[in-house]
Amino acid sequence: MLIEIEKLSKVYRMGENEVHALREVSLAIDRGASVAIVGPSGSGKSTLMNIIGCLDTPSGGSYRLDGKLVSSMNDDALATVRNRQIGFVFQTFNLLPRQSALENVALPLLYAGVSRRERREMALEALRKVDLVERAGHKPAELSGGQRQRVAIARALVNRPSILLADEPTGNLDQKVGREIIALFRRLNEQENVTLILVTHDREIAQSARRQIEIIDGAIVSDRGN
Ligand SMILES: Nc1ncnc2c1ncn2[C@@H]1O[C@H](COP(=O)(O)OP(=O)(O)OP(=O)(O)O)[C@@H](O)[C@H]1O
Ligand SMILES: [Mg+2]
């Protein structure tokens, strides 16, 4: 099992108040799975994604990734796991405006200490996987919305992660382009064997994943297709 989560909770303390963003969530996800997480605004979807992606730590419960107990790791150890195993795609693309597509995609490799030449080769390879090699020299402003998201997906893939996490990846795209991005995720999941977990408000997109998990008020209320 790639992801094993048991009785995971997350409590945000806001002065006198406590927000229970996750309430004893238990969940197991196989390597190579494709999972859609759905649920109303504020239900805890992004909180769960951030913990799975090692961007945040839980308040209670356990999280094992590839057999390693991630939930007890310190920030440095978490950063290492994140760099090696996780690719993140966001609704707002989060590209650096002054850097080319190639430079944006290569950025995670810079932090990982990869040589300049290898960075270029690996970034081109990732751009090839999203069919965007011919735009390698373009800056984000010189790309369409769908192309920007493909650059962001290439950046997420460049470290060859085992998990691709996408939080509302089509939220800023029109329906047609959104469908193309979802088709790309499907292809990456099937051909590159990357485990895909995506958050969406769109029913049709949720159905494109093999498994659908619904979260309401910090708890899983349904888990279908598993
Ligand atoms: N950093 C934070 N500090 C305090 N409360 C937070 C923080 N992040 C999230 N919350 C609260 O935790 C709950 C879950 O938030 P989360 O962002 O996970 O929801 P979501 O399901 O992703 O919603 P949306 O669909 O609107 O993105 C919400 O009530 C939110 O207000
Ligand atoms: Mg969210």
C-alpha cells in the first residue's frame, strides 16, 4: 500500500476557537490508483491533500507513505520526502513569470542539486510528456491557460514522483481545456504509473477517476469504485 492513513485529524486553533478540519480520517490508497476527492467548500479537502503531500502535519493519527511513518517526521525530513515522492499541481498554476517554461519545469531539480545539463534534459523530457517541448522557451504570459497548466504538470513530474496531487487543477480553465488536462492526467496515470489524487467540484471530472471519495465536515462519508 502506497498511502496508509489512520484516524488522521487536523485541528486549527484560532485564539479561543478550534476548527476541526479533519476528524479521524482513515484511508488507504494503492500505488497507481486514480482518486477524486469531492465535497463542499471548507470540508477539509485541501487540508487532506496538504498532509498527503507533506506540506503540512496532522494533529493526530498516523500517515505512512511507502511504509515510512511520515506523520512523525520533522520539517527537514518532510521536505526530502516531498522532493522525492510528491508532485503538486495547483488551481493557479504558480509559475514564475520571468522564467521560461523550461526554467520553471527545471526549478525543483535546482533545489535537488542536479547538474545544469541534466536539469535541461530532465525538464525537456517532462515537457515532452505534456506535449509542450515546442514552447520550452516561452514565458507564462506567452502561453494559454491550458499550456500554463501543462507546464505546471511537467514541473510536478520532473522529479519522477510516485504521487501527483492536483487541487482543483481545472478551476481556472474553461470546460474544453479542463477536459484536455484531465485526459492528460489519465494518460500519465496509465502510462507513467503515477498515482493520481485530485480534488474537484466537477462531477464529470470526478467520474474520470477510478475511485471517488466524498468528504463532508472533515470526515469521509462515501468511498466508491475502490
Ligand atoms: N491555516 C488555517 N488556519 C485555520 N483554519 C484553517 C486553515 N486552513 C483551513 N482552515 C479551515 O479548515 C477547514 C477546511 O479547510 P480546507 O481548505 O481543507 O477546505 P476545502 O475542502 O479545501 O475547501 P474549498 O473547496 O473551499 O477549497 C475550513 O473550515 C477552513 O476554514
Ligand atoms: Mg481547497
